[in-house]
Amino acid sequence: MGIGSGKGKTILFGEHFVVYGLPALAAGISSETVAKVTRKQTAGWVLKDKRPAVPGYKKEKSGEQNVSIQNILKYCNIDTKELGFQIELGGDLVCASGIGASAASSVAIARALNDEYSLGFDDEQINQAAYEGEKGYHGTPSGIDNTASTYGGLVWFTRDLDGGPPKFETLKLRKPVHLVIASTGITASTKEVVGDVRKKRDENSAWFEKLSSEYKQLVHDGRDALLHDDLQRVGDLMNRNHELLQEMTVSCTELDDLVEIARRNGALGAKMTGTGRGGNMIALAPDKLTMKKIAQALERAKAAGVWTTTFGL
Ligand code: MEV
């Protein structure tokens, strides 16, 4: 049996902008998806998906998941025409839009295949295989999700728009940073939302350019503030990033409501994270105690899922 894992992720700054070559910051979280690959004596592959998930998520994504697995197999050069295998997916990452569930499972599957078929892949190749997997979920992934999922930590990421490898580095912070993640329970289609943003950008490039140029300054300021441990500034910039995403039309009432609840309960800043139009929001807490208070408030407000995570060390 081959086994592998991939971490969930959260985007602190830069979803959607990252697709167009602007830098973004993502943090791998401790929850992960685990894949186990067992060979069988018959052709083809079968999937047993035992991952915890918000209602509807797995059904919504199953078609894309099949394409994703085919893409990974192609990259790994594994032929199942005669002898195939079973993949079992599990782990503690609760699948919901915005938490990098598709990337985490792509990374986990690539690692499990690497283990079972002794492919000799290093992390760069695992990341590349997972990127091919991500293409199954939407045609033009930036690669930030699979990179954060493969390497973990706090990742400063820039896509190469000419198709070359992305540039990324892992940042180390002086102190750990506490985040609360809350789910709207709504499963969003990354393909549809990214496609819609592209359409709006094509129709009004001046509008998109204005958002992008403010975002570009914001993400550099966010990086500096994180590295200088200026959490109040990070929070303010997260709030502004949320407004830019609202202007981009990728937030929604359910996300805005969760963001407001987090802010009222002590968050230094809060924003949607990932694809948007559903999915998750993140809130920055000044300390562990406030992190718990924010999480409890979001639970009382009946968020579909609430998690806490710490990153930066
Ligand atoms: C999805 O987690 C993040 C997006 O920016 C898409 C991508 O980067 O591929 C919306």
C-alpha cells in the first residue's frame, strides 16, 4: 500500500489577483487529507472518499475529481488498462470551498502513487503532479493552492504568466499568528467564479486594473506587516482586501455576515478566502483567547464549520 498526505490551506491575501500574476500569501494549515493507494488485480481505479465534508461538497465536485485523478495518472505515467488500484481518501481536513480541499487531495494522491509505484518524485514533481490535478477542478489554476498544500508554512507565491514554474518562498514569522476559519457551507465552483471574473476583466480592463494596482501595494504592505509582527496593520489590510473582493463581486451576503461577526468579536481583520461566492472566511485574532471567543461567536451564529489554526513558525 502507498500512502501520502496534503495540507489544507488558507489564502491571507490575493485570491483571484494571483491568477493574473500578482503575488499572494497563503498559509498551509495543520489539517490534512491522507490518501492510501492499494493495487488490485483488475483494470481501472476506484475511489473510496471517506473525507469529512460540508453537506453537498463531494457530490458537487465528483465529476471534476475524476478528471483531476486522470490528470494526475497521466503526469505519473501510470496505466490502469490491465491492473489498477483503489484510492482511499481520509484525514482530518473537512472539505469545504476555500480550504484547499481539491489541492490537498491532489497532493495526497500524488504522494500515495509516488510511494506505491516507487516513482522517485521529489516535492517539486509532487507539486507539479498536483497542479495537473488542480486543472481538473478549473482550467487555469494559479498553482498557489497545490504549492501551499505541498510545502505548508507561509508561502509568498507569484505565478509565471508565460507558463514557466511559479516563484515562491516560505516566510518565517517572529511570532505565531492565530486565525479562525469559518465556512458558509456553500460549495462554490472555482471554474465558474474564476471564469466570471475573467469575463468581467475582459469587459472592463480599466476597472480591473484599478483594483489590481491597489491590491499590489496592499499585498506588499501585508507581507511587511506580517514580518514586522504588526498584526493590527495586517488586520486592516485584510479588511481592505475583503472590500476589493466585494468590488470584484466574489463575496456574498453569507461571507460578509461571517466577516462582520468576527470583527465584532475581536478580530483584528477578516476577509473571505479562496474562490468566494460561498466557501470560507478567515479572521485574524490578536491572541489565543480572542481566537476562541471569535470561534465561539461564529459557532453561535451557526457557521457551517469553524476551525482555528496557527501559522508562521
Ligand atoms: C482558489 O483557492 C484561489 C483562486 O485564486 C484560484 C487560483 O488561484 O487558482 C480563486
